[in-house]
Amino acid sequence: MSVASQCLRTVLHQMSSFGIFLQLFQSSCEDEFFQTICGVLADFNELNQWAPLVNLLEALNDKNTRISDDKVVSLLHNMAVYMECMPLEGGPWNNILSLFDVFFRALPGMLPSEITDMTDTFRIIASVLKIPGLSQQKSILEPFSKLISFTIQNCAFKLNHLMELCLLCNRAFTKERDRLLLSRAAVFELVQALKFKTVLPDENLLLLVQLVVLDAGGTLSPTNVAEELFGRNYDPHTMISTNAADCMKHNLTDCIEFISDLHTISKVKSNMKGGSNTALNEDTLGGLLKAGISQYVALEFTRSSSRDFRAHNRYLPWLYHPPSAMQQGPKEFTDCIAHIRMLSWLLLGSLTHSAMTQSQGSILCQPIPIEASTHIADHVLVILTGFAEQSKQSVLHMSSLFHTFILCQLWTMYCEQMALMNPPQSEEHVIASVTILDFWGRVTPGVLQLLSHSKVDRSELAEMVNLHFLSLIEALQECNSTVLSKFFPMWGPVLHCYHSQLPGQMLVRLQNCQNWIPPVQTKEELAYNSTVLLHWLKRLQFKMGQIEMQSSAATQFYTV
């Protein structure tokens, strides 16, 4: 081994002035080959471990050097392997960083047009960000940010690599402008995509949403696609901050517009690039994105509420000022539908966070104060009161009953989760429990009033209301809701308000709910409940997306 090492040292030393390293790094070699080179040069004074990298970069920065497209990929991979073997202590790093600055500025022009994976480039950048004294070479951050933007727009990358770059940049520099530059570059690409100013590859769009949500303290709901993209072992509470959430905070208004826009999911579907290795479904991508952004907004609202209540006054000024149920026109009815949809997405994001963390997370996600329950009930009553008149106006108006009963399901489970997260005898537990009882005490008469219209107008309306109400009962049963056991004796007769005898299928469904025996609450059962809640939320998320797509397709809109 000693003779072989000495032979390799001698050959490399003799050939170094003839461009041997430029040729070697373009070759298709095993990773162990470059690891061996780095090892044998560790105690060789004539040619140290940094010399191959210096010689390589000097050759690459020479204007006369031409590298074919098929060699660039091998070059980047081999350079990444060698950089990861090199020691950080000692070495002519100032000279190397200057050479890297020139190299990274020229790299976009060297990349082949068909390149699809920038993993090796990210590995090289990560190694450079670990070099001592990097803070003296701030100019190198500019080509880094451009390469990150290029990758996000055109190529595949791994989420953990992007997170590592943001974290290393945060550690290497002291001034905030420099520390957050790479995180801001990633967030800028996400915001441009959410505003539909650019079209990103479908997977990359999801990865950027996950980057922001993870930094905020949450994580996207697991799906087959999400597990393949993010991995199965992401724990948001062990992740080190990348500051992506703080960078995104300045674009909270854009996030809220993305959630509240009825046409968002249709636009996402029409902008899909396709060709995804994970086969992202065009019918589910928009809902995944909305749910992810909703979770981020819910977590930001929670943080704002812990400091003051200005977040709700600024972004949801209508929350505490619902339209009067007695004095409403088509505009008030339409606005109320938009408010209900917005609240539903926020509550979906909050409940997803609770289910993913099994209520043990570092953040208690409570974007909507429990005290707003009365005003939410008033929004529901506006729809229930005006539906018989307004539902004939458009498909959007017709879908208002879907959105209203979905909000009722989400608000019920939201209040129950707030109660579960506090000890049974605590004031918070009692308030949350009483609040949901008061909510249904206000809403149930509205359902009865809507059914009373059915007796005058048509049986189709009564059947529609009963189906929505029965679906709500089944959803609460599935989630093991305590509210259901308290209100079922009253809700059963409500379903018979119009029909003295329910149709056969509805009667069977009602009897199944009536005969259901709640499971015994144990620690294992609580974890099981979180899993059940998560499965229910995923189906509800899909349903909400489909309803919005149908309403959007029937509502004319123009893209500028």
C-alpha cells in the first residue's frame, strides 16, 4: 500500500503541470478513486490536498478551456466527492474562494441544456459554505442565489440539500442581508409561482411549500407523493431553522389571496408542467398546495395572536363583522361564501398541524380565536337563511351549502381539538367545550328554518339539506366527536322535519350512526384518533378542491 501510494503521488505531481486534474475530474470514475487521491496527498508536501482543486479551477476559469456537455455532469459529481473529502483546516482558502467565485459565475453557461438534476452542484455549494473565512467573500452569494433560482425553475433537487444550503448560509454570515440571501431566493421563486407569474415544475413547487411550512413548525400532510418527495423521517420539531418562514412573512397577503381565490386550483391545474416522476395528480396538486399554504398562514396567525390581535383585523377584517341575516343581497351572500371558504382552509391547515403533531407540537396552532365562534355562526346563518332565495343565481351560490356544512364540521373538530389539548378541568377546556355547544345551539335553528322553506318550495331542497346534514353527522362520528353524542337526540328529529319517513338509504345511514359505539379512550386510541382525523382531513381537502374547481369552471374569469 505504501509503494502504491508513493507511486500515485509521484505520477500526479509529475503530471500536474500538464492538466492531469482537468482530465481526471471529467472521467467516469468511482467515488473511491477521488477519496483515495485526497487521502494519499494528505502528507505529501510537494503536492498537497488543495492543489488538485486549485489546478482544476484555474483550468476551468481559463477562457480557452472547452468542456463538452456530456463531461460536465461527471465533472460536477467528481468535484462534489473531492470537496467532501477535503479538510477544512489550513489551506489557501482565500485563493480557492476567489477561484470559486469566477467558476460559479461561469457555471450556468457551462451546464448542458438538458440537465435535469443539480444535486451535485448543491453538494459543491454546501462544501464551499463550510470553508473558513467565507464571510470575507460575500460576492460569491450572488452566483449561489442565481444557481438556486435556476435549479428551482428547471431542475430536480432534494429538499434536504436546499435546507442545508439555507442553514449553512445562515451560519457563515453575520449580516441579515447575507444570512438570508439563499432563503429569500427560494421564497421569491415560491411567491412568483403562487402569484402565477412563473410556472415551476410540480414537484419543486411542493418542495418549496414544504420548506416554508417546516420552518414555520409544521409539515405537509403525508401522501404517497409527499413521502417520496420529502422522505418519511421529517420531524418539524427537530429541524434547525432556515428562516424561510420569516422571509415568507412579508408575502402573507399573497398567501391569503392564493387561498381565498376561487380559481386558484383551476389555474394550478392548467399550469401543471407534467412529466413528474412521482405522478402528481392534476386533481390533487392544487388542494395540496392550498392546504400547505393554509397551514403556514394558520401558524403565522397563531404567532401574531400571541403578540397582539392585529393580524385578524388586518387580514380578516370581516371576521367580527358578518353581514346581517335579515338584510342581505346577492353581494353580501357571495362575500359570505368567500369568507366561509377562507375560514375552512385556515381551519383545515390548523387541524392538519394538530393531527401531524398529535397535539404534542411545540406550537399550539390556533389561528382563529375561540371567541369568534358567534361570528362564525352568524356567517353560517347568512347562508342558511338566504340559500332558498339565492341558490338559483349561479353554481357558486348553489355550492354555498357544501362550503357551509364543511365549515361546520371543521369548526366543530377545531373546538374539540382545542379542548383536547388542555386538561379536562382547565378553563380553556371548559370554554372550548361550551363554545361548540353554543355554536350548534345557534346553527341548528337555521337548519330547521331552511327545511321549513322546503315545505313551501320543493322536496329537492329538503333532500339536499338532509344529505348535507347526514354527511356532517357521519363525519363527526368518524372523528369520534363528543358533540355528536350530545346533539344526536336533537339532530335525528331534524332529519325527519320534512320527511316523515326517510328514504331507505338515508335511513340505513342514520341507523348506523345511531348504533355506533365510541371507542374507549387510551393513549394508543388518542394516537389512532390523530390518524383517523388526518385521513378525514385528506378526503375533505380533496372534496373542497373539487367543489372549488367545479364552481370555477362554471364562473367566467379572465387571466391577465
